[in-house]
Amino acid sequence: MSVLFDEPGPRSRRRIRVATVLGTLAAVALAALAVRQFAANGQLDAGRWQPYATWPMWRYLLDGLWSTFLAAVVAAALSMAFGLVLALGRLSPRAWVRGPAAAYVEVVRVVPALLLVYVVLFALPRYGLDLPLFWKLVVPLTVSNAAAYAEILRAGIKSVERGQSEAGLSVGLTRFQAMRLIVLPQAARRVLPSIVSQSVGLLKDTSLGFVVSYGELLYSGKVLAAYNGLLIQTYLVVALIYLVVNASLSKLARTLEARQPVTLRRRIVRA
């Protein structure tokens, strides 16, 4: 059974199979056409791919991948910490805490991350705040993704049965202690697949480092293509690296989600 919709019936399953076959055939046809065009223009010649059989090329791209991971890990850690503060703020019984937290989440969720990058890149230096190159990428990603992590964590907290925190209060724990020792550990385990999925999106957003000239994977590909003149080959290799990394993380998220009981997944979605 799916979390978001009922199990499709025989007719729906038949339509899904037909749509899947047609979509696959269309994708194969487009791929064949692209390969034919590449071959006709000499883009598949062995000599144009030979440089990517050498270690210096891969070392340069892997350095860019490491910079991508570094920015993504730092931004994810800061986003989750800030997101936890926002989630607790939205669940606060005090309106003066709940209101600003809710306003931040609702506003930032609809603001493109690219716009935040431009704010950090062009607006803040006018007021004397010129961040280092690394933080010109990490700060806007943190501001943007904190709102998403806040909603994920809030859903996880609300999915924990109220009796859990009440049991903690009954044995003499404060509300903060009950939240920290009882509720949050359970909530974190429940929303771990969603956190991994959001982290995949954050990893892809690090390609915005291209805008600020931060040496992440996409920017490294741009520099490499300008150096060797192999534009199509370089960006296809970069796309393949992104595909492998993001597909692996997405597979991890699906595996973690599949290990959770269906009833628990439904409770998190409703929260």
C-alpha cells in the first residue's frame, strides 16, 4: 500500500504499464537520436574521449566533487540545526515564538535559492558584509533548506504519540528534557528517509556555486571544458558523476523508508 494514495486497480495498472512502455520507447528514441547526432558531428570519436581515461582529468573533477560534498555537508548540518529551532518554534505554545517561526518557513519556502545566492553575492557587500567564497554558497543554501528541514522535523515530532512526552512529564522530566530525551530521538529515526531525500536536493543545489565561482563539480567542469575544448564530453562526464551520486543517495532514502512500517509512514504524512 502506498502512503499517499490507494493501491491502483487492474485498469489503472494497465494504463500505468502502457504509459511506462510508451515513455521508455520515447526516451530510447531520443537517446538514439542524440547518439546519432553526436556521431555525425564527430563527438563520439575515441580521441575526444581519450583525455578522460587519464588520472589528472579525474583528479581535477574529483577535487570538484569533494568541494561539492564539503559545501553540502556544512549546509546540511547548519540547515538541520536551524530547522530544528524553527520546528520547535512552530510547535511552541507561545504565539510570539510560533508566529515568527511560521512566517519564516512559509516565506522562505517560496523564495528560490538562486535569489538568495544573488542577495549574498550582490546585496550584502553593499552593506559591508562580504563573505568568503565558500560561505557565499553555504549561507543561502542554509537559509533556504532550513525551512524544508523544519517542516520535516515538525512532522516527525508530531508523529510521536503524545503519551510519550506525557510519560516523561509524569516521571519528573521537564518539557525540554522530555523533548530532548524521548521525543526527538524517535522523531529523528522516523524522518531519516525524508532527511536523506532533502539532502539529495541540497547536494544538487550546490551547483549554484557556479554563480559565485565556487570550485564545486559543475564549476570545475566549466573550467575544464574551457581548457580542453571538450564541452560535450566534459559535461556528460559531470552529469554521469551527479547521476551516480544522487541515485545512490536516493536509493538509500528508499531503502530506509521501506524499512519503516506502513502505519508509521502514514502517520508522518498526516502530521
